[in-house]
Amino acid sequence: MTAAAVLDGGPVARAEHTFPALDGLRALAATAVVTTHVAFWTARYTPDLLGRALARLDVGVAVFFALSGFLLSRPMFLAGVQGRPLPRTAAYLWRRALRVLPAYWLTVTVAFLVLPGNRAAGPWEWVRHLTLTQPYTTGWFGEGLSHTWSLTTEVAFYLVLPAIATGLVRLSSGRPERPVPVLVALAVAAVLGLGWIAWTAGTPSALPLNLWLPSFAGWFGAGMALALLTTSDRTWRPVRLLHDLGSSLTTCWAGAAALFWIATSSVAGPEGLFASTATQAVTKNALYLGIATLLLLPLVFGDQSQGRVRLVLSSAPARFLGEISYGLFLVHVVVLAWGYRALGIAPFSGNVVLVLVATWVTAASLATVVYLLLERPLRRWRGLVAASPLPRTGSSSAATTEVSATSASA
């Protein structure tokens, strides 16, 4: 689950402001994740079309990963095109840590102290969860924290991105405005990721290898490719084609809907937590890659001031929901687990609509409190690590540089 970059400040936040509809997309993706988890808890992963569709709403994770790939890599690619030094790694990591860790640590602490299933947790389980190393060590995910596997993958991506982006910028140094070698490298990484998925599906292991970063190279890479192309030469044919395609949000999202419908079939594996074959796992990952790409594409290409959907997604309410979506993601399973125990409801029962409304409203309310009292106040610390080794000329001039570059390339 990606945390909104608007509180980070710096070039990543400016990239997010340049494409205002992305916050609304983040809110939709978070709601999809909440919905699929509620459907699991209410035993609505059923063989009928609705049950399969509810099970496949975990595609929201693919959207999060593509958003991260886009927003976090774009300032790096933009610096490469403009011949500027890449953003300082120390500042980038500090802002990401400040944005992600405090709310996460609070969630882990509450889950371990409040939920009975975590009473047996010893110091090692606290360490594993607080350090986001759950998938890399033997053990279990704490009650109310199973969904945090995606955050561990996000953080792994955060850590390796500066090195990857530096390598990709150097790869395109000969002609950064038409970066064919970089696109080829990202495509190769996506194919290798699918190979990793196929390998892990047939390899017994005590560790959840299928949750490690290589499995999702294509999802992150899709966002990175779109980011790269928004900084490329506008007259380049691939970029022109993307602008033409992105100008029709209806076409892109209809394509995403068609891929989602295919994903609800058996070709993407069974609904629920049953094991998939290697072919099914690869197919599902590839379909989710296509869905995330088609959802994101019209929100970064084409005229972003046109269309009712873009207007709604970039509205003040949608942007606020996007900003609190990280908290919504963090707390919603804790809310589910606590609510079922407090009300004496048996697991895998309950009305999916009622449970969804109650969970979403409660989790969103808690997320708002966390946002106002913790996440937003912490932004005053983001400047403790300088974003640039050079004297700063003011955020307004930096923002002007970003907007000017975007206008020239998009």
C-alpha cells in the first residue's frame, strides 16, 4: 500500500500535485482492498461471478504498486532528462520513512496489545513486525496484520529504487528523451518477475517467496515506464500514442474492466486462499499488471483538465480520501478482527454490505484521526535531512521547474 507523497514534500510531492487525479485513484484502490478483505471475512469468496469479483478486488494492490513506481521514480527520471543530479537518496529515504513508519508502528502496537490472537507474541514477533521483515523470517503475521505483507514489499521497493533509478538514468544517458533501452530493461524485469512467480509456485519453502519484491517487478515497472514516458519527448511516436489513448479514459477503463472480467475466471486461479498452479499465478499477475496500467494511464496522459471522472478524482474530497487512504489500509483489518470479537460474530459470517459499511466508516474515521494527529504533524520534520546538497532556492521555484518540465513533455 503506497502512502500519499503530498506530506513528504520535495520532488515526489510535486509529482503528485502535477497529476491531481492520482489521489482519487489511491482512494478507490484502498476501498477495493477493504472490500475484498470484508468479503473474505464474510465468506463471500464464492464460485459465482459476484464472489469471484469480490475475491479479485485485491487488484487494488497492483494499483498501489504501479502508483508507487510512477510517483517515486518520476522525479528521478525528470532529473535525468534535465541533466540535474538525482534527488538525494538520504532525503528520499528519510521522507519515506517519516511518512510510512510512525503510523505503521502505531498500528502494530495497537494490534499486539488489543487483539487476543497476539497475546502469545514474544519479543521476536514484535521485532519482526516493527522491522517489516515478516515475509523474510519464519513465523506468522499477527492477528489483524496479515495484510501488511504488501507494505513489506513496498518498503523493499523504496530501498532499492535509488540504485535502480540511477542505473536506468545512466542507461538512457545517450538519448534520455527517447529512452528505448530503459523501456527494454523494465520489460525484461517484468518477464523475469513472472519467471520468479512460476518458480515459487512449484518450490516448497518455509518462507512466502511469492510475496517478495521480484514477484511484483512488473507492477512497479509499469508505473516506472509510465513515469519515464511522461518525461520523454512529446513528439516521439510511443508518447504520442499514449496521449491519444490516455485522452479517452472510457476506452482505457473499459479495457481494464475487460481484463478484470477475465481475471474472475478460472484462468487466474481459484478464489480464496487456495494454491494456484504456476500458469494460473502467472496469468493472474499479468492480468493485474494490465488492469493497473490501464487504470493509471489516462490519469497521467491526455488532458488532465478534461472529463468528469478526472474532475471527481481530483476534487477536494477525493484528494483528502487519498491522503488518509494509507491509514485506512493500515487499520481496516484490525477493525475487522476487533469488531468480530467485540460483537461475538463468528468468523466467516455476516452480511457483506453491512460489515463493509461499518468497517469502512470506522476505519476511515480512525485513519482521519491518525492523519490529523500523527501523519500531518510529522511533516514538519521532513526537512531534517536536506533534499539537495545545493542551496535551496525556495519551493515555489522548484515547483515551477516541475510544472514547466511537465508542460513541455506532456
